[in-house]
Amino acid sequence: MPEPIRSLLIRHHESLKFLIVGGTCFLITTAINYALKLTILHDKPVTALTIATIIATVISYVLNREWSFRTRGGRVRSHEALLFFLVSGLAVGVNDVPLLIARYVLELRTPVVSLLTQEISDFTSGMILGTLLAMVFRLWAFRRFVFPTADARPRPERRAEVATVGADDEVA
């Protein structure tokens, strides 16, 4: 791999992991959203999106805590989890805003527009634009408030080194 690309990946590894988790949770949100919207919540698209986003947020916490931000910390786990879900709750609202505007301000819903136009608008405003806005907000807030201290926990590969050094020091 060329050195400039490698150094860019290393420098932004945390953001890249966050994007991978976000992409995974986006797929989960999309699947749940459409499963709800096409069945029991067909008249309530914002509710369907909100429920899907909340479920994906729980999955996101586990993946972000244990992979994306595994070396960050600075808070007791319960406080960290509370802040994570508070930030994520705010992000659900951020995620819903474009869909609310499209549906109820711009009236991009049936019978004003065709069903196809409504669905394209819902996907574009709720799933794409809403998710992008919420993702930018979450990345900023997670780094700033939830996982504020970089390198607060050793990386797994360094744990073995620290344990080895610690064991050698005790023997000496």
C-alpha cells in the first residue's frame, strides 16, 4: 500500500471504524425501517424510522465501544453508556428532521405526490440525508463527550506487552 494512503488510514483509523459501524447500522436501520413501514406502521413513517434507529443505536453502542473507540475512555462505563444513549437520542431527532420536513413541510406524500415520489423522498430525506447529518453529529459528540480521552485504555496488542513488562519488573 502506498505510504501516503497508509498514513492517512492510520491517522483516521478511528473515523474509518466509526464509518464501518455506521454503515452496518445503516443497513440494519434500513431493513427494520422498511419492515415496519411496509407492514404495521405503513401510515407512520417517522415512527418506523425512529424505532429502527433506536434498535440500530443499541447495536452501535456495542460496536463503537468495543471496536471504534476501544482505546478511548475517561469515564465510568455506566456514565459513558448514559452519555452515549443521550447523544444518540439527540441524533435520532437530527435523523428525523429531514424526513419531517419532506413529509409535512414540503408535503412530499400521497395524495399530493405519487407513491413512488413519496418513497424516493422518504429514502433520500430520512435514510440518506438524516443518517449523514446524525452521523456527523454523533462522531463529534462521541469524541467530545462520550469517549473524551484518547488512549485511555491500552490496545489489545499492547496489553500483552504491558503485562510482559510488568511481569519482568516484578521478577527483577
